[in-house]
Amino acid sequence: MTIAPQRVVTLHYVLQEVLGDADVEVLDDSRARQRPLEYLHGHHNIVAGLERALEGQAEGAELSVTLMPADAYGVRNEALVREVGRDAFPVPDLAPGMRFQTPGDDGPQIVTVVEVGDDSVLVDTNHPLAGRTLRYALEVLAVRDATRAELAKGHPLPPNTDPAEVEDKKLP
């Protein structure tokens, strides 16, 4: 079976940031964590460039994909670095580099603390990987048709999920 919309894909990956001609830094390794990634193809569960590269691949395929920022987490936007009131944060001790998840216009977003002042905090709401060229080494472990419940939810569900417990909002 090949990777196509409405199918659940299980894969191992190594994610690297491309730093120069020959330099890379490993950012994540699903095999090292002993936890493959499972996603529903065609439902925006992974970055667009990676989904396009996986389309049509079959179980057992191994490939390397390099994504420019626009095809991964986007180009950095300096307008997304801004100052907010110190009282917007629920913790007393803030430090540069700390990250928080906040509600955004398009769903949850990650906010990274850049600088902490007495009354204000400089934050960056760009995705932490925005502006980076990324390389994925991929191994497709399994491809299967999604269940109706998975299609309704828009993502894979744990094994043995009772379909009666899933609210069906996306399908007639």
C-alpha cells in the first residue's frame, strides 16, 4: 500500500538542521526515543513539504528529504517578536529561552521568551524551527487505511479505540 490521503502512516525519522555545506545538527530521532511517528496523511498532521515528499511512497521506503524554511515551519518574521506585559505569564521566575503554549488565531502557538524586564517581556511567536533548513532521514514502517473515527478526528487514534466514543464531526 502506498502513502495517500486518508491513510495512516507509521515512520521513523531523524530530523537535522542544515547548518552549512557539510554541517548538520540532529534535532530529533524517533528511533533513539523508541517511538515512531504515526500521522494521518492529507490532514496537515505534518509539515507540507514533508507530506508532499512522502506521497506515493510505500512501506519499507527509505528517503532523505531536505526542506527549505517555506516548506517546513516558515520563514522567520521579525514582526512576530514583540513586547508583552510581565503579568501575561503565570510563573514568577522567567528566563530567556523558556517556552509557553498560548492560544493563537490559528490554534495553539509556542511563545519563546527572548528578554525579561521588570514590567515587560520580549517574546518571539515564530515557530522555534522557523527560518531553518531541515533534513529528514525517513523510513516508512507501515501504511494502512484510516478508520472512519480517525478521519472524523483528523488524526490517528490509539489502538482499540471504541468508534462509539469518537464524535464524528467531519464526515456525513
